[in-house]
Amino acid sequence: MSGALAGQALPAWRRAVLKVGSNLLAADGGGLTTRHAGALSAFIQASRAAEREVVLVSSGAVAAGRARLRAHAAASGDLVARQALAALGQAPMIALWQSLSPRPVAQVLLTHDDLRNRRRYLNARATLRGLLALDVLPVVNENDTVAVDELKLGDNDNLAAIVAALVDADLLLIASDINALYSADPRRDPAASPVPRVPVLTPEILAMAGGSGSAVGTGGMQTKLEAAAKAAAAGIPTALFSGRDDAAVSALAEGRLHGTLFDAARTRMQARKYWLRHAPTAPGCIQVDAGAALALASGRASLLPGGITGAQGDFHRGDLVEVVGSTGQSIARGLCQYGSGEIRRLAGRHSRDIESILGYSYGAEVIHRDDLVSLGDIELAGDISA
């Protein structure tokens, strides 16, 4: 409850992303309920009255679909069944938010490919900004209906962090079924104490995360910390609070947080470098030798054909691809100027030979340094400046 934590000031914000999980929307008997959504919707309305913008990232479609098809939903929990339930439940999930909102509500479904492809990423950003300009409440979710296991974003905590960077938000708000980050799992350790503020996500902080406590959600405290780290890397603070506590939700509208505040990084990563680091990559990778790995680790070199030893998977020109060293460690990631088949033919060759080998050339670099971000020695608590 909010009484366990003294209120603290929220960072100043004009645009926020609010993530609401399935555990706050799922009714005890199945389906969806407005029990906790009502207070959260009131906060969104109060924010709009104060000339602030909120983008909502909402789960709940699968839970809603399961309730509408209860006789058959229990037969299978595989991906295909979840896709069908998500398709069935999207409409009632959006209807729930529309019933609580005096403004129009728009559904925005994002996929792995929307965030991997730079052009589609920018198109998604333009759409969300356009909806806000039209005074529409965007409700974002992963497009579970068409996603496949190896290309799923996985959870809406991390999706919310990506959306926060996508729309240049000032704040990420995560409504949970627990009121803060605790020093240990409070469901198992009565001595666990809430942590009001986290200046930086250290390994000790990460160790405090437990598993998911919800039967209907896909995330837990671990995914919330991952989301806070992604947001921090984009210069966005994260506020974690209980969406079950109406008083804590109401306090947000007054600029007070009863929960845990994760500070943003001191230096904000350039938007393009942030996207390169955190967007999903294409299947496969580019393999490089020790010399290329050392050069790329500096963050100031382009990837040339001479340092490439091979390519795995099937990817295309313009895809975001991971670069790995001889032992399989991740070195960098970037936008390829050449597809995997072309890279295999160019591996170990000089840049001047590209046209004679392929019959054409897109440039001397396989990945230009402006389209590449180094991953060397990166940890959640490390230096995340570009």
C-alpha cells in the first residue's frame, strides 16, 4: 500500500507512457474488469486537463479472449492458441478503455518488425505523435496475433520502454500489482523493505528481482527492471507504483509518487544510437575476427569486408544485425548495407573488390560507423552514453 512509502516528487513531465499489465485488468472470474482501470483512466484524464500527454501500453487481450472462448481456451496454451485468443480479445480490451475515456481511443499494434525496421520505426513514431496531436488516447500493445516465438517482443514492460523512447516521453510509468521494488520478495520474506529510489541499476539491485506473481501476465519484477534500464538509457526516468492502490494512482496527478523512482542516466543517448542498441535484431549475425572486434569496440570504426569471417542466418540489406566475435560474444549491432548472402561472398576481401565480386556496390562499408553501436563491456549499470 502507499502508506508503506513516503511520497516523493515525480520528475517534471509533459509526455508519459503508462504501462498497465494484465493483472490489473483481469477479473477474478475471467475476462476484464474496470476495478483498477477506472483510477488509472482518471489519472490520464487529469493529466490531459493539465495539458500533459499520455500514451497507454495495455495488456489484457489474451485474458479477455480466454473469457470469451472459455469452453475451448483451456485445451492448448501454445502460441497458436494465444494468437487466436489475442485476436478475439483485442476488441473488448479496447472497449474497456474507451468506456472509461471521454476522448477517442485508438489501438496501435506493434510487431518486432516495426521496431527492427528503421523506416517502420519512424512511421510508428509519426502515427503515435499524430494521434496525440488529434487529442486521441493511443493504446499500444504487441501484435500477438501475427507474432511468432522467435520474433516476439515478449512482454509489455519492455515494449513500454521502447515506446517511451519512440515518442520522446519524459517519464515511464509502470502500474504493477506491487507498490515498489523491494529488497527481497515481500511475499516470501517478511523482512523485505521497499526501495524508494534507484539512482542506477547495479547488479545488487537486479538481484532483488523475483519472478512473475501473476497467472495472467508474462512479466515480473525482472522485466520491469529491464524496462527501467532501457528507459534510463534514453534519458527517461521510470516510476513503479501499485495500480491496485487508488490513493497512489491519484497522487500521481498531484506530482507525487508512492513507489520506486528509477533515475535516468546523466547523459541521454542519441535517439538513433538508442534504437540501434535496443531494437530487435534480424535473425542471424555477422562474424568478425579479433582485429575487427577490437576496432568495433572503440565505437568509432565502420565494419569493412576484410574483418568479416562469415555470416549466419538470412537477413537483408537495411536490416539491423548483431556482430559477434570469434567466441560468439556480442561486439556490436548495426544496419547492414548488404544481405547475408552478399556478406558471405565478401568475407575477408578488400572493399575495393566489392564491385568486381558482386557486380555492384552499395559502398565500402558493410556497416557504417554512423549506423553502428558498440556493445563492448555494456552492463545495465555501465556508461550508456553513445
